[in-house]
Amino acid sequence: MKRRDFVQYAGLGSGALMMPSLLMGNPISQEALLAPRMDVALKKQLADVALNTAKSLGASYADARIGRYLNQFVITREDKVQNVVNTESFGVGIRVIVNGTWGFASTSTVTEKGIQEATNQAVGIAKANAILQKEPVVLAPTESHGEVSWKTPITKDFREVPISEKADLLLSANAAAMEAGASFVNSGLFMVNEQKYFASTDGSYIDQDVHRLWPFLNVTAVDRAAGKFKSRQGLSAPVGMGFEYMDGLDSEKVAGPAGMNLYRNSYDIIEDAKMAAEQAKAKLTAKSVEAGKYDLVLEPNHLGLTIHESVGHPLELDRVLGYEANYAGTSFATLDKWKSGDFKYGSDIVNLVADKTQVGSLGAVGYDDEGVKTKKWDLVRNGVLVNYQAIRDQVHMIDQNASHGCCYAQSWNDVQFQRMPNVSLEPGTEKYSVADMIKDVEKGIYIAGRGSYSIDQQRYNFQFGGTVFFEIKDGEIAGMLEDVAYQSNTQEFWNSCVKICDKDDYRMFGSFFDGKGQPSQVSAVSHGSSTARFNDVNVINTGRTI
Amino acid sequence: MAIYSKEEARSILEKALSFSQADTCEINLGGSNEGNIRYARNTVSTAGYNSNQTLVVQSSFGKRSGTATINEFDDASLEKVVRRAEELARLSPENPEFMEPLGPQEYDDSLTYKESTANITPEYRAKVAQSSIDPAAAEDVTAAGFFNDSEGFSAMINSKGLFAYNRSTNMDFTVTMRSNDGTGSGWVTRDFNDVDNFDAAEASRTAIDKAVMSREAQAIEPGKYTVILEPAASIGLLQNMVGAFSARQADEGRSFMSAPDGGNKLGQKIVDERVSFYSDPLDPRVPTATWNGAGQPLKKTVWLENGVVKNLAYDRYWAEQKGVEPVPFPQGGIMEGGDASLEDLIASTQKGILVTRFWYIRSVDPQTLLYTGLTRDGTFYIENGKIKHPVKNFRFNESPIIMLNNLETLGKQVRINGNLIPYMKIRDFTFTSLSDAV
């Protein structure tokens, strides 16, 4: 698609003045990312080309997603800005059902002709595969939303923040780490804006503007004489927020053990970098853990990854049904367990909810990528498995007649499918702080931040590390530990959850790159919780001598 | 969308470069057409066709650089993306490690393109799925598979006169076969540049046999075992090991390849003397492009010879700092093998475990290259030279360095994910727990 054509279309279609910078002959705004988006009326007109073409070729359903995906990376190490990268990708993906079979094709040629060709390809693929089809697609009904829009609630658009400000912030963080004795620091900002337009033959035309941000930090301390090195990652979380996340507000800091701060909805990267350097150095001489059973006190920015792997993935209905058997795997949480109505996923205090609407989360959107309005629903209530995550073409297999609204594609170039919504552990209902929790533990380990993670293809056996580990002895923090990883089984682990801190400690972990599907696609998702205690978990020592 | 020929790519790149007002400019252009079919539950699930092209401009003023990308190539778009990269460059701080673009280079002609693969149709893909589904259904087994074919090109130009072009085709196939009683699972993978080398029915049969054989696995105690690793099992650990061959990380003291005295392990023996590992873009069994995204020529490079580190990868900046020639990372690897077939390796094993593949491999300790992960899709107990029974899956915590020091026997090589890797028999491989996963 030539940008000039957009202007012509706009003139023909809506009469609206679009892309004024182009009309003025100067396509560069301050960071060029701010170039206005394609006019909605033009998107509708182009999407209708796909829908009408598909219908004329015999499709019983079609949807079109016109997407413009903007990314910005600022990458630094020590006192250097290594790279500043802006990427833009624009195109359309068309999905059709013909003879009860899906077909999908995409193209970066967003013209009437390009869209017609791609629709033809999608229909051709569906027809070729219909011969093999044994389970014709059944779509759960969904509301026709008409023309609607949604936008991530942000207060600072990353595209309006000058590169120099971003670089200065990162370099200041790096300097703070180096001053505190780091040998090396890598830091960066990864910013995303998805401008997605969805249209379907069900009569929905949905325009969405989604923002995400991820500040990352890795501080390394090297002891040359001992031939050892240790790294400590930043304790930020990727978020569904604007650049305001980087404000470092004191009001969003949560006091952790041993004088460290943890972060809720605002991140102080300079403070964290300094603490990271101090902790990386301390890790070089920290006590190596003695393998055995411990009571684990897991901080939300750590526990989120455990929730992701041991709850989020096994409760994806497509995995349960076998659609992901060849790649991500299947699930131990089989339909018979759910149907029994009494499968104890966790202890009575464990309540796990799926939520595509949570403000500030990576998964928050107004509508999913097949036009379903998003919502919140229970997965595990009072420890019992009560539901899965399902989309339009699979939810009928669990005898439900409405999609949960968790369909997503990473780009216009990829077909949408079921993706994990934010899955979170509800906080405890009684007043209970982290300090109270530590006081109650005799022999335990406090773990903060994400580390190594690995889980089997049915989500039974997992092993997790962390960013920092503190030994708890008789209700007190007794210094840092190293070489810690815990191994458990999902059901045993969640049934060993004996205490959850209250809502004052609640915050979100996030992952920018949850991988699933073939061809593999990434998705961004958050997981909220308060600090929680798990009794008698098997801890191994990962130290080796070579 | 068209895959641009060398001359078409050159024309777009020259046009884009003509808009450059920066001190230096480097532009990469790439595109691909990819088709796929995905099936599960013995029926087709999704299938698709993607076509995309991207142009990446890096403009520099002095040591200030900016990068911008676009996927539209009319003159106005090309000018826009160049201006955007320049704008970003002006806004960027200086990078003291900035390296000017390379001048003109000589590249070998690559062997990566095969017409047969470029001509794959939706009907062919549907037949691949059928070759899995029909025999699976006949044996009370459920197939879930994925076949993906791609045709692509990449090209680059820069303001120092460098121009490079490559065209390639690839196909990848994986299928998981699960017995309908839920107790057995088998898997297979195949990848080729030339689809004429691919036999979907043969590959599917291997996975079905494993699914049937692996039913009703028995639990045995975790611990240290002699293992026979199929190439699909060892590849993940080997790739992670090669990832540690960065000279800079080693010299900075933050890698397994760091030497305690401040240097690196170049020239040191780190694994069994029978281990040799090299890359060769012109090996017809596993060809790769003959240049990388930075325009550096890729040549045959020996990484490990008789267990000794022969090369570490030096990027251009680090090579200049150290006064050596740059050594780019390889795009595929070849580990030398032996004559033993899988059957020979089994027959010579008194007590051991045959591993089809490893899954979910993650770094545990970069200092020792310790990784964790699990066995999957066919794990078998061997006694007195025969497969005795399937066993439940294990979690391992192991380092590829320890693994290659504990080498017993090298077997025949197999192409896997663009690499040639032998079957290997390894003693004292560390399994730390059991998994109920099938």
C-alpha cells in the first residue's frame, strides 16, 4: 500500500482529512512514530473488501484485521547507548471459514487488489483442507458491536517522550549501578504500540490502540580472582501502561526484606540499578543453599511466572483438547477433572481468576482479536477447578455458548488463536503483611523476581529459580542464598499454599514473550498476586564445579 | 508477493540509498512467502499463507546511529524510512562502539535455494497432513502436526559499496503422535532446503511407532544414567553451548568461556577429544547463507577440534579492540560423528536410557552452562542391549560441557534444525526428578 493511496482513499471515502503531515509533504514528526493512524473510515472500507470477497467466494464467516505495529527499543550498556530502533509493520490478515474449515492469509499490500488476492488465498487454503476436515468449525455466537473503539489508558505516550530523555534515564541507572560496584550493566526500554482494526461478517468494526512498555536491566558483578560472576536482573515488570511507569513514584514502592524496595505501578530504575549492583556483588559470596524441604515465601514478581506456567498454560482449553499437542503440549487438567466439580487444584484459599480488563495489565484490551468483548472470570474458586480459557471455535466443547474473549494474534501476519488472559491469584481476605508472613516461618526461603523456569508439556513437574533469595530462620531474614531452585508438582504445590498476604501487597508480574502455536507467536500477559507462602517445597542446589 | 531477484532487490536498495544524507548508511531488505498447515485431533485445525517484506535502514552521523524499518517500497516510503532513520540518528547519543559499514566483500554462491520447495501448494500441504492422519487413525493414535514451507530472500547494500544477496527455501515438519489411551507419545522432526528429500509418511511412521512403544511407561528412580541421545535431544544443549562462544563475554569474565586469569578458554581442551564441531555454509546437507546480516562473509570455521576450543566469535568492535580478525557466529553447526547406528548404540548398552528429545530447556547457571529441561515423547529403558520398556519422563539438570566430557560413543549424523548432529552415548547424565507428563 502506498501512503499516497491512503490519502486518495480518505478523500473518496470519508472526506476526512487524514495524515496531515503527509499532505504537508513532511512525513517526519519528532520520532516519526507519531504519524497519524490510518483513518477509521478507510480501514472499514478496506476491511469490507475482504469480507465481501470472502462471502462471494462461499465463506460462511470472515474477519479481517488491519494492523499497524510500532516498536521502539533503546538499548544501552554501561555508559553507551548501543542502539535505538524503531520498527513499523503494516498489513492485513484475513481469516475465513469455507466448508466448515479455517483458511488464513495475510499481506502487506493493503490495497483493494492486495486484499482480494489474500482473501482468495485464504479461501483456497480452506477449500484444499476441507477434504481432511472431520470436525467442522462451530463458532459460538457473539454480539455485533457496530463501530466501536478502545484505547489503553495512558498518561504519557512513549512516542512523545524524546529519545534523549529515555537514553538519559537508562544511562543514569547504569551509572548508579557502576558507582555501586557493578562490573557490567545492560539496560533497555522496549515499547510497543499496536493499532488494530478488526472487522467481521458478524457486523463488528473495532478500532483499538494498545500500549505496552518493558524496562529491562541486568547487572553483573565479576570476581576475576575467583573466576566467578553473578547477575541480578531488574525488578520491574512489563506493563500495559505508558511511559508514566518510569516515574519512580515513592507511593508505588513496596518495602521488601533487607532494605530493598519492590515496585507496584511505578518503577524507579535508578534506585533498582543501585540495589541490583549491591545484590549482584553479595551473590558472589552468598551462602550456597542446602538442598531440602523449605517453606517458600514467594514475592509477586516471582510468583507471577509460577502462576503463568502452572495455572495459565494448563487451563488453556486448546491445550486440554489436544490442539497444541505438537508444540506447547497438552494439560494434566483434563476435562474429566473439571467435570467432576471437585478437582482440588489448590488449597481452599487459592482463588485464580482470568481477566482481560485489568487496568495496567499487558493483557488488557476492550475486545479480543475475534471481536468478543473482554471480561473477567473464575478459573479456580476455593481451590476447585471451575473453568478454562476458551475462544469462539472451541468453547462449545465445554458446553458453554459464549467465548471468554481471549483470542489474540501477535501481528496482522499471523492467525489469531486462544491466548492466555491475565491470570491472577486473589489476595488474602484477612489483614496480613509480608513482615507477618516472614515472622511465621521457621525454616524458609524468600524469593523475589523471575529466574530460570522449566515445566513439562502437561504442566505437572516444574523447576523455578529466582532473582534474589533470602534465607528465613525462626521468623527472621538470615542473609542471602544462592544456587536455589525449587522443584514441585503443580497440584501438590498449589495445595501447599497456606497463606496469602492481603491486597496491600498485590502487584503484577508480566511477560512480554509468552510463546505458543505453530508458527510460534508471542503474546504479552500479566499475573497479579500478593506474596504467598507454600509449605514443604523441595529445593535443590544448582551449584556445579567444572 | 514476489520474491525479489538480485537485480530487483538491488534496484530498490540503490533507490533507498540514493535518499541517504547521512555519513554512512546500511540497508537490509528481506522478504518471505510462507505456507503452513497445522493439524490436531486427527483433523486439520488452522492453515495459512503469509507474505511479508521488510526494509531496515541504519543511518549514522559520526558515531550516532538510528534504525528504522518499513514494509512499503514505493519511492515516497523509501525516502520516508531513510529520513526517519536519520532523524533517529541525530537524536541518538554517540555510541563509542560504532563501527563503520564494511566495504565491498566477496561471497560464495550459496546452496540454499531449491525450486521444488518454492513450488509447494496448499494441496501438497494437505497431503502431508493426510500422510500423518490416516496411518495414525488406523492404529488408535492421534496425530498433531505442523508443516511449514518458506521461500525467501535477503539483500543488503551500504554507502561503502557493499552489496549482498541470497535466496533460500526451507521446510520444517514436526508431528506428535499420542496413543488414544493417553499413555503413549511419539514425535519426529524433519527439515530440509529441498522438499524432495522429505517423506511425510516415513516420518509419521517413526512417530507412530514411538507412541505405541511408549505406552504405559514405568517409573524408575532419577539419578545418573548412561543415555543414548537422539540428535533431537542433544541439539538444544549443543546450541546453548555454542551461544557461549562469544569472545567478548568470555574476555569480560562473564561466561563459561572466561578463564580465571582474565583471559578466555581459546586453545583449551574443554570436552572429550573426540568432539569436533564446525560450521560450513557450503555443506550441501546443511547449507546456509554465505553472509550474515552485517555483511560479513561466512566461511567454514572450526569451533571445537579434538575437544579444544579453536575459535570464539568476535564481533567487529571486539576484534578491533583485541587486534584480531572478526569471527562471525555461525548459522548452523556440524558435529563430527561416528559409524554407529542407533541400533548399534542400543546393542552395546548394558543399562541405559534412550532419549527421543528434550523439552523446555532453560539456563540455570551461566557460569557452568547448567541447564534444566525434561525428556518427552519416547523415553525408554535399555538393558542388555535391548529396549526393555518405556519409562516415565525425567527432569534433568546438566551442562553440555559435562555431557561432552562424559562421551562414550559417537554415532551417525542426522540433519536437525539446519545442523548435522550425531547420535551420542553419554555416561552419568544427571536426571533429578520424575514427571508424570506423557
